[in-house]
Amino acid sequence: MIVCETERLRLRRLTRDDAAFTLELLADPDYVRNIADRGVRTLEDAAGYIQTGPVASYERFGFGLYLVELKEPVRPIGMCGLLRRDYHPDVEIGYAFLPAGRGRGYVVEAAAAVLETARSLPAKRIVAVTTLDNQPSIRVLEKLGFQFRRVVYLMGHTRPSRLFVRNTSIGA
């Protein structure tokens, strides 16, 4: 199911058929360093991650992480979407891209499209978190109108993170 499109990108719901891409993305060293080691080591692990993460979120909240693919040539390059975590009350934007999808404006393009879809939510703000030293992600958030609020310690993480906030009334 296609959620939204931009000039160059298509964002759609993840399915079990995306397990190979998911395995590649979640095994990327930058993903592990900047987000987390999800313990995804096999195609079956990746399919399970899709089912218990994004698909469960679609069913529970109506949104989640989406596969981001180039329109031409059609190929997956990342994930981007909205998350609801049990340990904090805000809707959070999240994204992760393979190296081939970085540095070309795709992350900002995909995230701006996701933020536009978030306008229909009752949330007054969207949050984002990054590791303290993830400068590329911090630059993306600043381009999107997020403002740094404070350093936080998230449940299940051993290192501190930066918390960014963006009011939903800001144009995407």
C-alpha cells in the first residue's frame, strides 16, 4: 500500500516480501551504531521484525515505518515513518537509509512527506531522537524545522540521545 509519493520517491507499507532489504538495512554498521542492534541476522528474523514492528504499528496506530524506494530505477533505499513507543507519549519520526540513499536529499524528501501525512494526527508535536554525535541526522532534523530540546536517556539504550521537537503546525 502506497502511503505517499514525492517527485523522486515512493513510500509504502512494508511487507514480508521486504525481508531481504530489511536485513540489509538493519545489518548496516551505521544503523547498528546510530539506532540499535535489533538482533536481525536472518531473513526470518527480518520478516519477524517487519511483522512485530511496522505491520503491528500499522494495525494499532494506522502508521509506522515505511519502505522508501526510488521511483526510477525502482529500488528500496531506506525506511522512514512515524513511531509510537510505549516509553514516551509523543509520536516520533524515524528514518534509516542505506549508504546509497544518503547524501542526495532523499532523507529530507522522505521525512518531509511523512511529516505532511502527520498533519492529520491529533498530536501537537512530533519528536525525534539521535545519538549525540550523529551529525548527518541532526542536520536533517534542523532542515525539517526540529529544535533540540535536551539530552535524554531512553529505555533500553545504554547511551544518551538528543531529543528534538517540531510543532505539527509548522509547514512541511
